[in-house]
Amino acid sequence: MKTMGLADLRLVAPEKFPAPEARWMATNAIDILDQAKVQSTLEEAISDCVAAFALSARPREWSTQVLDARAAAAHALELGGDVAFVFGNEQAGLTNEEMLACQYLVHIPANPGYTSLNLAQAVQVVAYELFMLSKPEIGKFRSEKAATIQDLEGLYGHLEQAAVESKFYDPASNSKLPTRLRRLFSRVPDLEREEVNIVRGLLKALLKARSK
């Protein structure tokens, strides 16, 4: 991370931290470890970001927008806010639930017959792509604030509430509606906070009108 100019390390429920092994291996990057934020859940770790990019080499039955590492780095720099690149542990990678908390799936192109990269290698590839594209002239500027993951989670909860109260959705039915709503909005690129507020305002007005 430090070699590629990155400093904001967030660790989700690490098995052991701080760890002397990490400090031995960090050499001259102890400051990155000392500043690392340890959080209990992925949702907490990425809530202030405008987007999260999940790294996985495995195809999923359901996934968000799929980008290769270079395209993901370019898009991340266009978003105009803090973004997260999310890596799973060395043995199991990311769970489907962790994938659903992110807006993009990122893969690192490799030999189809042997796609395995260890965690450190995957992080370095992504960090390198971000570094190579981080010149100011590459990025695009936004006039409006991008929606954060916390904003989007609020929208998903509001949509589900409206669906339940209107009897369009029964939580006991095992319907995939909540997942499909996430999938729908994941296809809308670069939602702005004001746009999320408009949809939530409409939902609030409809629910209020219905209760009269």
C-alpha cells in the first residue's frame, strides 16, 4: 500500500491484531499498520464510501457489475469520493453476503488454467493500477455529492419497508425481491446523494398517502 501511495487500511474482525508478524514484514511501513482502523463488520468499514469493489476470482450466481482490475481502478477514480477495495481472507475469500454489500465485482485477468493469486499479490495489482491512474487529469469532477454505501443501505431498507406495507412483498414468502432491488440499483452507475433522497422522499410521500 505505501509503495503505491495508499494509507487508509481498514481491517474487519481480524483474527489477530496487532500482530508482531505483521510489524516484522512491514519494514518501513509501520505507520500504515499503526493508523489502521479495526472494525467489527464490513458494513461498518465501508459505510462512508461512495462505492465498494469486491475482489474475487470465482464466478458467482449473482454478482454486481463485473470489472477487470484496470477498469475498476479507472472507475474508482472517476467517482469523486472515498472508495473501498474489499479483499477476503487467504483461505476462503469473500462470502456471498460480503459480495452483496459491494457495488462492483472485480477480477484480475490471468491464465484460465491457473487463476490463483495470494492476497498480497492481489492487493499489489490493484494498488498498482490505482497508482498508475491517479494523475489529476485522469479523474472526472462531480458537481454533486456521490451517494455513500450508508445512503444506499438506507434506500434499500426504505424500499423493503414500502414493499411490505403495500403488501407487494411478504418477508415470509422467500421472495428474492430485496436481492433483485439491490441488483436493479447496482446497475445505475454513480448515484448521487440527492437522487437517493428523491427516491426516498417519493416513498415517504406514497406511504403517507396510503395511511390516510
